Amino acid sequence: MSFLYLLLQLISAILVAPLFDGIARKLRAKYQSRIGPSIFQTYYDLFKLLKRGRTKSHSASFIYQIAPYLLFVTTAAMFCALPVTYGSDSIFTKFSDIFVLIYLAALYRFIFIIAGFDTANPFAGVGSSREATVGFYAEAVAIICLIVVMLGSGSSNLPYIASILREGNYGYFVPSYAIASTAFLWVMYVETGRKPYDLAEAEQELQEGVLGEYYGKDLAIIDVALMLKQFSMLGFFLILFEPWSFENPLLALALFLSEIGVLYVLAVFIDNFGPRFTMGKGMRTSMLFPLGIACIALMLYIIGV
Amino acid sequence: MQIIYTLFLLTSLLSLLLYKKPLLAQKVGFGLASLLSLYAAIFFFSNLHETLTWKLPGNFISAPLFRLDSLGMLFSFLISLIAFAVSLYSFDYVKFYEKKANLAVFASLFNAFILTMLLVIASDNVFSFMLLWELMTLISALLILINDGKGASKNVMIYLGIAQIGAFCLMVALLIMASFAGSFEFSGFDELGISFGMSLTLFVLLLIGFGSKAGMFPFHVWLPLAYCQSPSNASALMSGVMIKVALFAFIKFALFLPHTVEFGYILLFFGALSCVFGVLYAVVSNDYKASIAYSSCENVGIIFLGLGGAFYGLGAGLPSIALLGFIAALFHIVNHAVFKSLLFMLSGNIYTATLTRDMDALGGLHTKMPITSIIFFVAALSICALPPLNGFASEWITYKTMLLGGLEEGVMSRFFFVLAIIALGVGGALAVMAFSKVYGAIFLGLPRDDKSIQNAKEVSTLMLLPLCLLASFCVGLGVFMGDVIDVLSKIVLSFIPATHFNQDEFVSIPTVVIVMLLCSMVPFVLFYLFKSNNTPSRITEPWACGFIYNKNMQIGSNSFTGDIRRALSFIFRYESEMKMDGYFSKVVYTKKIHDFFWDKLYEPIIRLVMIIADKIGIFQNGRTNFYAGYILVYLCLVIIFAYYYL
């Protein structure tokens, strides 16, 4: 039964993710005084991509062909690792672990980078390089925040952490936890690939340059994988820092997805504020802030507050 | 059991005797070595939980005792297993060195190297240990010199220099321990009645001694020099198992000392530094063999983190942490031996096919060497500790140990364990960057220099066979993580206080595999439901903004790391130069990365030694009358000394 719920969790995320993406796009257009596409536009895009033929760079090897599926498998497994529809009594508890999630994200990054190399496209290579660098920045901050949570709750097991938080034995009354939540939200925002760190929609020279050569159903499946990755990153934040939910798996899932959607759409407001950062300067300085916040949280844990 | 060691010795001598017939010697030497090490691996594995002792027969000056307990059995098994794969691989690989060196000598040294490593593990006496230890270093130095070339002697001298610093510290530590124990047999070392300060000093000496051999930071400078210089099968053995011998000896001797938590802190600190700095150099290196070599430093760091947790647990009287820490360290030792020797052998495949080590000249090798490419992919995934392969399993247990340690009360322990987790996490992110770059730049895309791959072809089946074997170990050790932990915990419990752990709390890699397989079906179901377009892909030129595509437009390994090099420019001092002769001529970029620690730590010491040597040199002026004067002065001094003190 828990197996079916897990499948439901994955499928429903795949089904609703384009909707939130559409809402975010519409909202962004309104923000920029445009009319903007319909909120179902992302669905239309995906359907159209499914019906189109694929392209392949003449240099591409098997990595290029399997990369979309590997990316999808990784992000889907990441989303499955979030204990929304199952608790600590399920067989998937031993899979739902913070380190599994982090290393699945690393696997995603690995495949993303080599897929960029494989196309021999100049922008894809630059995109790979940026993805790797952003990963390095983000991972350093994320791991510090996660240490605070893991050590505070005493385990790296997600259902266990969620249950401890729900019971109220650990939570926002601990200063280190509260401070870590800010830095972690910041990192998760970076991971969702938005301005000022990235612009997921258009710009070829940014991270998405890796996908420059993909088309047809390959691109469709990568798009779904990207949305799933952003969902699992936001969901990761929610599980650790906002785990209160219903007992009933279906209601919990509905609440969880709508929470992710709200965060996803709210990110548009930050997205539209300023210019993009260049990799060398703005990125580094702006990542020093969350790093500083995370370090403060860590210090507080170490001295035992 | 003695028969294994004897046969290795005989094979070594036999291949040396066939000096005049190198091709025959190569067949005999490496063929017998692979058979022998296979037998040895089976033997050691079947006796894993037993203790065997033996003495040298005959009338030697001393009759040293050799002893293998279950930890020694594990390491002997590991050495034999990796030696089996490497010698099978060498059988064809060494033909590449036919013109450079005498294959008979190569085969002889190869066998002698395996033999000395096995004997170091087994030796149970200070003198035999030191003798065999130095012999192991010497033979490995000779193996490096097989690939003679520009700068070879300098690289070997740096390797030997650092090994000698280590051996000196080791000798001092072992003699002090022996004098306290009143015996030169290691079995008498159990009850050392020494003070805290002495035990800390001994620990630091042991750490320098074995850490320098293992490639721990800041002794990592010899790793890229020695491993890049030596033939790939030798670097596979050195990186795969020789540094494990150092780690084994470190565990063995450090356990004799009275345990304090400070041991754990020291190990955690240096482990964390090795973890981050090792992999940072792996990221920025442009030579794939140097990248792989630097990542040894990272992995040794991870092993030291596990050991740090273990020694902290022993010192603080928490055997459950000690058990997990030792399991983490031993598991990572096994894993590292498997994937690191695999990677070095694969680098041998690449080098024999392309004759270059510069990643900016390679690319697109997948089309020529598909199987090598796929095996490299698996090895790269497992060295980056990505699920569901073996690296992930051992790093997960290391994380678990660090978490348990970080939960302890006390600022010091929390600080060091937290530092360890950060280092492990950042190291993991950088390892992904390093190895995705290595794999992508070598195998994918288009060749950046057409000359490099035009003669490339897939290596022979005999060379691929051991590679496939080790690649399957990469998968197997990950998926059957639970069974491996059971075996290792039985070994660890033989030398630490009794305790237990609950494997239910561990992550289950089979579940990860099942979930991933399940997820992999979803896209195909969606394709079927929405009736996707399944026509074959249209082959196109890569898009280049409307310009005519040129393969030089693709990213190279140098530009790939540009952002991170700029971001970390306070550590990497690198000089890049652009040379342009004329408007239409090709622009040449050169880049030179300075090893910060070489410049700041080793360079001043070397300069100091040179100055002192120069000053001493004044006395050696070659004039006979001066030497007669020295003798006279010395005689006078001896007489004065004798008059007053005797």
C-alpha cells in the first residue's frame, strides 16, 4: 500500500508541477506589465515537445541518449525520498535519508555536467561549468544547515526528524534551528535556478545551456525532471522546517504540494527584483551571506544553545 | 600459508633469471602472479576470522615471527585481490613498455612488490617490519623508475625523501614503544605503561610515519609526481594497496597506545584537511592521472575521518562509535582499493591509446573505446560516492559515525566532528566536479586534438576482463552493503570492546535501487500514454550562434574550472599566460598551478637544506693536507674527551 502511495506522490507531483510553473510565468509577465501566456502554457509546451522529433549532435554518444532518463530517475527518486505519504513505519524509511537526497542531487549534477560535455556545444560546456560551480557554493551552505538539523534531532532519517518536529521535542524554540532555516531557504532558492543566480527560462549561456541540443521528448522529460528537482528542493525545505501536516496521506500530499506551489510561485517576487549576478563577483559575495548565517547557526549548536 | 610467500619469491627470482628473454619472463612473471594472487585471495578470505603464525625456517641470524590476525587477513585478502586484477591486466599492458624497460625486471619487481606488501602486513617484529617497510618503499621507487623519462629522478627523489622522513619518525616511534614494552615483538606491545604526553608524541610520530606514506595532507605532494611517473599498473598497486598497508600498520600500532580522545581530534582535523585540499587539486588539475592521484589524498582523508571517529570512541569509552568508525574506515579502505586501482588501470588504457595525459588535447574517446568508457563511467560514479554504488555506502557510514560523535556533549568533540562533516560534504561536491570533468573531457564531445585519438583502439579482452571484475565489485559492494558490514563488524569486534549496532537504522541501498528502477519506468509509461513522437533523432551540428561550428569552441578541462579557480584564487596561485604571435596565428594559453603547500612548506625546507649543504661543502675542498688536519683535530678532540670523561 505504501508503494502505491509513493507512486501517487510522484505522479501527482509530475502532474501539478507544470501548473505552478505556468502560474509563476503568468505572474512574472504581469509583474513586467505583459499579458503573458495562459497558466496552462507549460502543459501545452510539454505536449508539443512530445510530438516533435528529436535532434542529436553528431558528437553525441550514449550518455546524450540516456541522460534525460537518468536525470528523470534521479530527480524522481529525490522526490520519492521525501516522506510525505509515508511515515517511519514504512519500508521506504530506510531510503528516506538526508544523505541519500544530497547524493542523489550530486548524481543529478554529475549527469547534467557530462550531458553538457557530450553535445560539444560551446554553451553547453559553459553551462556545465556553471552548474558545477553553483553546486559547490550551494552544497557548502546546505551541508552546514543540514548538520544543525541532523545533530539537533539526532538522526539523518527524514521520517524520524519529521516526527520529532511534529511532537514538539525539537523545533523553532531552538535558536540554531531557527537560524539555519533562513540560510537553508536561501540555498534552496538558489537550487531552484532563478534570478539573480540563474534564469531557467531562456538564457542559453546560463545553466540551461546544457540543454541547448535537446529537443522533442528528450527535452520534455528533462523539463519534467528539472521541475521535479525544484519541487524536491523546496519539499526538502518543507520536510525539515515545516513538517506539520495531516495524518491522512492523501490530505498530507495535497497540502504538501500546495505548499511547494506557493513557495514556487512566491519565488517570482524575488526573481523580478534585480539584475543577474555574474559568476565571479556577485555570486560569491551573495553566497557569503547564507554561509555566514549558516555558520552562526552552527556555532550556536556547538556551544550548545 | 608460507607457500604463498615462497611462491611469490620464487616467481620473482624466476622472472629475473629469464633476463635474456623478456617476453617469456613477462608471460611467466605476470601469469604466475595472477594465479598466485587469486589463490592467495581465496586462501585469505576463507581464513578471514582465524589467526595464523609462522616463523622463518632455517638458520637465519634471527628467526622473526610472522603473524596474521583477522585484520591482517582482511588486508592480505585486499592486497591479493587487487594484485590479481592488476597482474591480469599487466599481462598485456606491459607490452607497451617493451622498448623502454626490460620486462623481466618489471615482472620481478612487480612480484617482489606484492610479496613485500604481504610480508609487511604479516611481520610481527620491529626489525623485520622496518626492513620490509623500507624494502617496499625501495621496490615501489624502482617500479616508478620503469617509466624513465624527463624529471623521473626528481619525482622519485621527492617520493623517497618524504618516505624517509616518514620512516625516520616510524623508527623512532617503534623503538620507543619497544623500549617501554621491553620486547621487540609486537605481541609484547599490548600493555604499554606510558604517560599521556608520551603516548601523544608516539601517536603524532606514527601519524607522520604512516600518513606520509598514505598521502595524507600535508604530505600529499608526492602523490601526483610518483603516480604520474610510474606505469599505470604500478600506480594502481601503489595507490590501490600500498597506501592501505600504511593505514593497516597505523591502525595496528595506534591500537597499542593508551587511547585518549585527542587521538580522534588529530585524525579528524587532518582527515578533514586532506579531504578538502586533496580534491581541490584534483578539480583544477589538467592531467587526468594527477586528478586521480590527488583524489587518493581525499579518500585517505575520508578513511582518516572514520578512524578519527573510531579513536574518539575508544578514548571516550564509547565502543558503539568506535565500532561504526572502524567499519566506516575499513569499508572505505576496501572501496578505495577497488575503484582507485580500477581508475589507474583505466588511465593506463587511455594513455596507451592516446599517448597524452593532457585533458585539453583529448575528447571523444568514447567512440573509439566504448567499453573503457563505460567502465570509467561506473568507476567515476563510485569514486564520487553516488548512490547506489560502493563509495556511497562507506561514506554514508562515515557520516553516521560523524553524526554520532557530533551528538556528544562538549564543545571540542562537536567542533571537530562538525568540521569533519563539512569537509566530507564539500569534498563530495568537489569530487563530482573533478570526475565529471575528467570523464567528460576525455570520453565525450569531439577530440580537441585530432592527432590524440586517431590511433586509439579498444584494448584487448584480457585487459578488459579484470576491469569488468573490479567494476562489478563497485556495484556489488554497494548493493550488498549489509553483508559487507556484517563481515567487517566481526573483524572489528575482535580488537575493540564488545558492543553492537542496529543495522535497521542504516540506509538500505537495495531500496534505493528499487525506487530508482521504479522511477525509470515512469517516463516510458508517460510516453506511451501521450503517444510521443518516437522517430529516430536527427543528427545535427552543435549550435554555435550561427557561426560555423568548430571543435575548438567546446569547453576544455582548463576553462571548465575557470570559475572555481577564480573564486578560490587565494589558495590556487596560478599563472596563466597568453601567447599570440600574429593576428591569424593560433593563440597559445599556458597555465601553471602552484601547489600552495609546496611553495610555503617544502620549498623553504629544501632551500635551507641546500644552504646548509653548501656550507658543509666548504670543508670538502679536496686538498689532502686539509683532510689530514681534520683527522688531527678529531684525534685531539677524542683525546680531550677521553681524558675528562673516561
